[in-house]
Amino acid sequence: VLPKHYTDQKHAFRNLLPASTLCYITILISFVLIFVVIEELEKVLPPPLMVKDEPANPGRFIAERAKNHVVNLTSLGPRPTGSFENEVLAVNFLSKEINYIISKAKKVHRIVLDVQKTSGSFPLKFLDGMTNVYRNVQNVVVRISGVEESAHSLLINCHFDTVTDSP
């Protein structure tokens, strides 16, 4: 059996701070560590390449070109599903850019552009039985594969619509 003063010292630290304070300190330290790790990781990213850097870096991702595409797409304004900006202007912009990429693609790649029109509905159970119905909403689908038939290909997928009051 240990003397009483030994067991009191062993548990003294636990009694200094209530459990909730220790929990908050642990969470704060975790956030600080995550922030530091993210800051350090951002420092090791390669510098973005500009269009002028392309001749010296063939086949590399050109950040300036990607940013220009985003700027051009967002300059159309809000693009809620079903709007003229989304269903006509954005689809035309994406189709034009993808067709340009197809024209510049190497002969070993097959790139297929498919603009689909879909209609359907789905229930919104959290809104007391409402149903969301959509008609003739367009999807721009791009499939990249090799010229020779293969079971593998790359399908690119993203949203290009926005909520009503966004850029």
C-alpha cells in the first residue's frame, strides 16, 4: 500500500482542470496542429505554370489556362439549373472548349463529348412530401479512352450550375 501523499500527488494534475477545460484545450491544440500542417503542405506545392511556361513544360497542367476557364464560366453570372445561362451559355462554352481539346488531342486518345438532356423527379421527404421535378436538364459528359477498345476509360464529372445568387 502506497502512502497517502503519493496517491494524492499522482492525481493532483487531474484535479487542476475540470474535464471540459481539458477537452477544449485538446480541441484547440488539434486545430492549431491541423492549421500548421496545412500551412506547411501549401509551401511544398509546385508553383503554378503560366501559358508562357508551356513550351518548356509540355504535357503539364497550365494553371493560368484553368483559371481563365473558371473566370469565363463565372462571368456568365448565376447559373441555376434550368436557366438560360446554365442550359445554353454554359453548355455552349463547355462544348466549345471540349471540342477544341478534342481537335488538339493526340491520335492515341479518343475523346467523346456527349450532351445529354434528362428529365425526372425525386421526392423531398424533409419538405413534407414535396417532389422536385426537372425537365430537359443538360449534362455535359466527356469520356476519354484509348483508340483501341478497352474495358477502362476516364469519365469526367462535375457540376457547372450554381445556386441562384452565386457567381
